[in-house]
Amino acid sequence: MSTISGPVSDMLMTVKSREVQRGMLAEMRGDRPSAARHFLAAAHLELVLAADFDEIGDEDLAVRSRLSAASCFWRAGDPLSARGLIENLLESHPERAAIIRGVLDDLEQNVSP
């Protein structure tokens, strides 16, 4: 199994997924410091992936990674960074505003920062 497909690393995607999973598990245990640590790691990995997807011209996956990064920042207790990413996405992708606003609405209603 290859760990790199072009400029996007399969290993990076796997590690990011595991960090999200570890953050969610810590959240379920009520371990806020651990959840924040894992969600912050996942958020930064998502931003790296988004840049890699931009590099290969995959706009859909780049937007998806940035939305995921925003969600991870929010869950880590950093809603300002999350809102900044979301605002940037709304400016750069107005055609996706409904989806982007839906993510923000869900975070505001269902996830305590």
C-alpha cells in the first residue's frame, strides 16, 4: 500500500482520521483537555490536507477539509479560528454558502466550544 498518492499523503489522511476519532472518544469520556489536544491536531492536519488538495486542483476536497478543520477548531474550544475559516470559505465559495452556513449552524446549536 502506497502512503503517498501524488502530493496528498494517505498516511496523513489516516492520522487525521485517528486524531478526530481520539478527540471524539475523549469528548465522550468528558476528558476536555485530551479532546482539545486531539481536535487541534486534527484541525491542523486538515489545513495541510486542504492545501494539498488545492495543489492538485481538487476544490471539493479542499473545501471539505477546511470545513472539517473549522469543526475541529470549534470542538477544541477555539470558535474564533473556526469562524475565521468559515468566513473565508463563505467569501471564496459563495456558491456553497448554504452548506457552509449549515455547518456553522450545526456547530452553534450542537457543540459547546
